[in-house]
Amino acid sequence: MFSKKQSFIKGAIIISFGGFVSKILGAVYRIPLTAFLGGEGMGIYQMVYPLYCILLTVSASGIPTGIARLISSGSGSGAERQAFRLYGAIGIIGTLLMYLLSAPLAAIQGESAINLCCVMLCPSVFFVSVLSVVRGYFQGRGNMYPTAITEISEQVIKVAIGCGLAYYFRSNMPLAVASTLFAVTVSEVISTVIAVAWYMKSRARGPLFKVAPAPYSAIIKYTIPLTLTAIAMPASQLLESIVAVRLLKEFADNATALYGIFSGCAVTIINLPVSVTYGLAAASVPQITPLAEQGDIDGAKAKAYKSILITLAISLPAAIGLFAFAPLAVKLIFSSLAGDEKTLLIRLVRIMAVNAVTLSLVQTSSACLTSLGRPIKSTVTQWTTCILRVGITALLIKLTNLSIAGAAIAANCSYLVAALINIWYISREKSGRGATYENNLDRLGHGPVRADEGR
């Protein structure tokens, strides 16, 4: 059952279910976490994550979609085994970098507790790299079960261990925050062991690190553009955390807590419906890629538009629900917040409700561009809009009385621009192009020569 390829809809449902359950567990996790850590502790927790996400993006984020596209194209035999070597090494470098940057980051952000937090979290960079290769391998083969199951296992382990440690160390806030981040590392280690065992069972013909025929250049050509795309968001969040907190300190004594409510609470709620549409993005890759490879750009675009329309149909009602039921969501998930903090959180959720639509569209449209062989366009979109986000955040906090709500409005503007640009790029794709990465590699002698219909 768990080893079979699924249809587009079934695959999307499986991976969306896994993502949604994972996000629900993550949101529920915030209830005891906020009670144990408070607004300041949540602020420190969120200030660590941008650096972690940047290193994780470099070592892992482009892998699932990139490997999935390479394998689903039919010319990436053994690509995942090469990727184990390549991104395993990059993951080790990422872990060491996070360890070395922990003290400088703590100094820059003006929060000494960040140092220990980074040290506790840094080993997970390596393990997520390996886990991402396994997920990409199975996604490329149309099997979404490993991704869904390991996503859920990550959250279950993190919640169980994180809650226990946060409660035990609750009297020492910096140590409590650091222990919850150590729980993340433990969850990634266990989930990676499960995923690798699954992979080895499905690839019983040879050892895990057997040299594969797919060249490193083919892997890099897929994963690097996706990595550059994915890194834009955590990079902007890192800059935003520095800019927003420093500017807020000019007007408020609780700047770290304000940023914690925005990034750790409001964004958590907004990401719940976005996680449902993630399955559409992942499942669209093996559906669109073969058509693009054959030169059937019109057919590939039709599949892309279908994914985008389904994304819109799911996310739009979700956004309306977030706006209408923001007080209930805040009461259920973040009941431990003080009265004024709850009022602020409700305001932020309502402002950012539109992100349930725009961020979902960005996610799906980026995957569609990758499937069409145009990941660079998605990269340009992400970096342009993320720079826009930091700039608008700084202007609104500095020049208005919006306070942290300025960051929420900036996020709205940036994701809307990103979604529109990506959809415009897709609409501009011409039929008969038929020259994607594999075709270029074929001409360079890295694969079998194929005749594309649209050429």
C-alpha cells in the first residue's frame, strides 16, 4: 500500500493531509509552549529560526522538488544516491556554520539566549538534508506516503519531547527555549532514520551510497535554483527580525514579545490552511514535468492552471474563515496570552488572512514553474518580493503608528506581488519550447538523445 504510486488527486490528498496534520500539531504545540515560555520566550524562539531556515534552505529546501522533477523526467536514474553524498556534505557544513554563527547572531540581535538555542538546533541541519533527499526520491516516483508520514512523525516527536523539556525547565526561560529547539533536533534524527530505512527497503538492489549514473551537474541544475528561491523567505525573515525588533525598541519596551506574537503566533495560524495546499504543489511536479519534457507546453500549462484553480478554491474559503473566526482561533490556540496580547494577535490574524490565499498561490505556482523547467523565474520573483517585504516593514514601522502590524501589511503586499508575477510567468510560456534542462544535458552528452515533439 505505502509503496505504490498514486494519482495526482490521491497524491495531493495524502501529502496535504500529512502537511495539515503536521501544522495542526505545530499549532497545538504553541498552546503549552506559549504558556511555558511567554511572549518573550516565543520571541527568542522565533529569532533563532531565520538563521536555521537559511542554512536549512541551502542544504535541503531545493532537494525534494528538484530530485522529484529529475526522477519523474525519466533521465535521473540514481540521482538520489548522488544527492545523498552531495547534500550530506552540505548539511554537515550547514551544521558547522550554525554552530560558529551562534555567538555573532546573539550579539547582532542583542539576545544572549540565542547562542545556546542555535547550538541545540544546529545538528538538525544535516539530518533534514538527508531526509529531504528521501522525500524527493519518493515524490519523483509518485509516492507521497513517505513525505506525509515523516512530516507527521517529526511533529509528534517534537511536541512530546519539547513540551516535556519546556515544562521541566520553565523556571529558566533561556534554557527552556533551548530545550524546545533540542527537541527539534531529536525529531529530525528519528524521522531521518525512519525515512532512510524506508528508502533502503525500496532500493534493496544496492548500498545507499552507490555511485549513480546521474551526474552532479544535473542535480545541481535542478536544486540550486530551487534553493535560491527558497532561501529568499528565511533571508527576508532574518532581516525582518533584526530590522523590526530594533525599530520597535524605539517605541516599545516589549519589542521582542511583539515580534514573537507576530512571527510565532499569527504566522502559525495563517500557515494552517497553507499547509493543505502544499500537497497540490508537490503532486503537480510529476504530473506537469513529463508533458513539459515532451514539448507539450499547452498540456503542461493546463495542468498548472488546474493546480492553481484548486489552490484558489481551497485557500479562499480558508482566508474568509480565518478573518471571521480569528478570535476563536486565538482563544483556542493561544489562551495563555494576556488580554492586550490576544487583542493584538486577533488584529494581526485578520490583517494577514489574505496570506492564506496569496502564499498558497505562490507555493503552487512556484512548483508549476519548476515543472515547466523555469525555476529561475521563481527565484527572481521570490527575491524581488522579499526585498520588498523588508523595505515596506521598515517604512511602516518607522514612519507610521502601525507598530508590528506594519510587518503584517508588508507580508500581504509581498506575497500578492509574488503570486501575480508567478502566474504571469506561467501564462507567458510558449508551446513548442521543448528545451528544458534534460534536453540541454542530452546535447552535452549527459543522457540519451530524445526527439521532442514541439521542437
